[in-house]
Amino acid sequence: AQRVTQPEKLLSVFKGAPVELKCNYSYSGSPELFWYVQYSRQRLQLLLRHISRESIKGFTADLNKGETSFHLKKPFAQEEDSAMYYCALSDSGSQGNLIFGKGTKLSVKP
Amino acid sequence: DTGVSQDPRHKITKRGQNVTFRCDPISEHNRLYWYRQTLGQGPEFLTYFQNEAQLEKSRLLSDRFSAERPKGSFSTLEIQRTEQGDSAMYLCASSGTGVSGKLFFGSGTQLSVL
């Protein structure tokens, strides 16, 4: 079954510390992986896609097919990074049915 | 605001009543999605439209739920004979045909069934 697991409900770090938000997936085909973010009182929005191999707001994520992981990383956390982060996957052949994890709340303390 | 808009923002209803939500997608987007989110969970896919055609429905979508997108623009989601378990945030999203998986979400409709 297709599944996305985010093992941490809450991750708390100090400003300037490195951040790693974990995401593991279960999927037998060729998934596309995404990170979505929801800042306080804002809408859920796309942060980055694995296929783009881009860095957004200092965040990167590498798809590791051997470990079926797509962890989100940032070397130096900022207070404005505090938000809810959701990992999601999509069947590369589908039209956008995303399967989301339960989310990790990142809290960056000053 | 040219983003996805949803109406109403909040809905309180009694068990057994019918409710209808509306979603207006970004105007140039031909794909429209409905998701449901409960506390402590990520969004769960309900259904998807490409233009006016409903192309995919989740098994989560019981026969009490119906969605329409009659002219390929706005969409409605109706829940008949609401149950307390229907209490959730109902999210609408839209996307174009370009970037796969890049959904633009609305602010959602929070449903409370008493």
C-alpha cells in the first residue's frame, strides 16, 4: 500500500541549528515526492519537489530510493521556518492524487 | 486575491442535515481537487476533476458525498445526512497542466457536526 510516514510530530531546534525533517515512503512504482509547508494562518503550499532538485528557502531534499526516504534538510534554521511540514507522494502516472504524511511541526526557538 | 477561494470558511450543522461547500479555483487551472483533513492528520484525497469530468474518487468518498464541477470552473461538495465523523477541514486545491504535483490550496471549510 502507498504510505508516507513522518515519524516526528514535533521537532524543536534553536535558531542557527541544522534541521532534518524525516520522511519515509512505501510505494512500489515510480513515485514523485514533495514537501508542502503551512505557515501559521496561511494556506498549505508547495515547498519543493524531488524532481526539480532545487533549494527553496535554504531547504533541500534528496530522494533515496534504497532507503525509501525523502528527508528535508536545512543547515541553519531560522525562526521564520517555524511551520507545519508535510511530505507527500504521487504516482508519476497519476494526475495529482497526493498521499500526505501526518506532518511534522517545526519550532525554531530564538 | 486571485488564489483558490472556498466558501463558507466555517459551517456548524446538526447531525443528519445536508451541507454544501463551494470552491472557486484559480481561473486558468483546469484541475480541481478536494481533500479532507482531520486533527493531527495530513490531507486525505477525496476526488479530482479535470475540467468538468470527475476522473478519480477515493474509497473514502461514501455515497453520502457528491461533488460536481458543472462548467469546469467552480466546484461544489455536498455531504448528505451528515455524521459526527464528517467533522473535518475540507480543502480544495487546483492546478494547471504544467508542473505535476504543484497544487494551490484554498483556506478550507471547517465543518463541525453536532
